[in-house]
Amino acid sequence: LPWARENAGSGGAASSGDVERDDEYKQSLCDSADVRRHILAQMVAAGKADGLKGFENVKAIRLFVEEFSVDNGLLTPTFKMKRPVAAKKFRSAIDDCYTDVLGASSTSSK
């Protein structure tokens, strides 16, 4: 959230006192392409610093306000992700990520 506070426009939820608890503000951050680009750049930089090869780095991300938990059925009681449940719930976002990656690779190869 510090980056978002520094880079937010004037007005709106960004200027409210307790942005960490403002669900509408959090959703706007999750939906923001600028925020996704910033986080992705941070992830790629961390991967490069740790010696990851290009194909090992994350290529696209989506962000969600809802946390993975036992209560919402995304985790087991031992905090392991329920992969089939998560894949079904986030199918659209997963497909969007693949579309982003495949779209970017086809334009960069031209």
C-alpha cells in the first residue's frame, strides 16, 4: 500500500484516513493495471536477483481482495491450497493471464 499511496491521484478512497480497511479502495487497487505492473516488476526483479532464468519468472498476475482461507474453502484445515477449488474459482483470471502472456509474446515476435 505505500506505493499506492504515493502514486494515487487526488481525492477518492486514496485520500481517506484508513485506506487499509476500505474494501472499495482495495478492490480498485486490485483492478488497477498500474498496480499489477508495479507488483509484477517487483516480482521479476526479485527473481532476477535470485538468479531465476527468464522462463522461470512470473509473466502475468491478477490480484484479489479476498484472502485464501479455510472459511472460504480455498484452503484445507492444514492450510494447503485446494487446487481444484482454486482453479475453478479463478478460471477466468487464469485464462486472462495466459491471454496476456500469449498476446505479449505474439506482438514481441513481430
